Amino acid sequence: MFRYLVRRLLQMILVFVATTFIVYSLMYATGGDPIQALAGERPVSPTQRAQLIREYGLDQPFLVRYWNYLSGLLQGDFGKSLTGREVSDIIAQALPPTIQLAAIAIVTTIALGVTVGIIAAIRRGGWFDNATLVFTLIIIGIPIVVLAPLAQLIFTIKIPIFPTTATSGDLYALLLPGIILGALSVATAMRLTRASFTENQRSDYVRTARSKGLSKRRVVGVHVLRNSLIPIITFLGIELGALMAGAIVTEGVFNVPGVGFNLFRALRTEDAPLVVGLVSVLVIIFLVANLIVDLLYAVLDPRIRYE
């Protein structure tokens, strides 16, 4: 296990360096003018431009700038945004609402997606199973860019159950955007759980357990469920990183000042230090989530051992 952890940590470092290098390259190779994008339509004097270029190291070679970024990152310094604020301060303010949104989405996915998927698999072929399949097809077919404004219109204006925006950071205000963010994950988890559960119900070890006289509850709750959770855990681990990064539309519609909202604004203003800093945090979260998922495999299936 120790050797496996060391190997995975080394892989995570390589993935992190490669990802940040690609993002850093794309941000500084677009050929745009980040200083003018930040100023908008206001003119920037040559003196101001020269000062900002020197302050943010834009006059240095690309590899030197990237090396300076990595060196600062190892010391916990994400650099400065083009607005003059510390990137670490922006991340510290943006992470909590995004983590809350992702947590609500994951809880919704587990509570609805996994539970309904198990019930649909147990009652395979019935009306509940068919209704679940139709529901998931509808949800998967509606893009989040349509689903979020539609939910806002229905549940905040037509039926005012939730507040229209979630700028206050109140947990209740984040419920609706969190559920909308996890809607696609819920639909995918339902179908994945149903398929995995159905496949394991037909396995030889299930027939053996039933032939031994074990109750249906024990067979389903212990044997089938435990083995069916392996692909679901994989999906949830990957989905956590996707939810953190994919909250741009949801946070924009509901005006949530999270990572996605700040990332979209930074891309629009070509604020490269902020974009790279936010992406770096998302990559770290994604890598850690996948490491935890890999370690959970051995807990769920004793046959899995890491050498």
C-alpha cells in the first residue's frame, strides 16, 4: 500500500505540473491584451502599460514566468490578480460557496440517484423502472444552460420557494442551484446504479447466497449492494471534480460568488494569474478525490489489493 501511495503521489505531481503548464500556455498564447481587457474601453497610457507589464512579469520569457509561478505555488503564493488582489484571497472567498454547491449536488446524487437506481433495479421492468428511465432521459437531454434558468423561473418567480439569487451565501439559498448543478449527476447515477445492481443480481455469488437460505434483504443489502457500489464510487469521485469545475453556468445564473463565477469573469477579462490559480485548485481537488476513490476500492472489495 505504501509503495502504491508513493507512486500515485508522484503521478499526481506530474499530472498537476502538466495541467497547469497547458493552462498557463493557453492563457499566455492567446495573443490577447490582458491589460486592455482589464481596462475595458478606457485607454491605457504607455507608462501605465509598461509598469503593469513589469509588475506582472509579462516582459519575461514564458518558461521563466511559469517557473516563478510554480516556485511561488510551493510557498503558498498564487500570485496577484490583474485587479491587484491576491489570488489566494479570491480563492479563499470563492471556494466555500462552490464547496457547498458541490456538497449539495453530491448529497442529492446519492440520496436520489443511487436510491432510486437501486429501487428501479429491484423492480426491473415495472412502472417505476420505466418511469425512471424516461425521467433520466429527459434530464440528460436538457442542457444545464437551459435547466438552470428554467428552474429559476419556476421555483423563484412563479412559485417563490427559493430566493432568486444566492449572493448571501445562505445554505437555503444555495439549495436550488445545488440541486440543479447535480441534476445531470442524479440522472447518470440512476442509470449507472440500475445497470450495476441488475448485473450483480445475476452473478453466481448471489445465486449461491440465495441457495444458502439467506434472506433477500441480506443478499441485496450486503452482497449485491457492496459490489454494485464500486463503479458508483468511481463515478462520484470523478463527478466531484467535474461539479467543482462545471458550476460556471449555475453560479452565473444564480449569482453565486463561487469558483465558477470568478473563473468565468477571469476568462472574460483575460486575467491569466487568476485563471491559472483557480484551475490549479480545481486540479488539486480532482486529484485528491480520485486518490480517495482508489483507496476506497480495497474497502469495498477485499479482493483488490495494491502492491
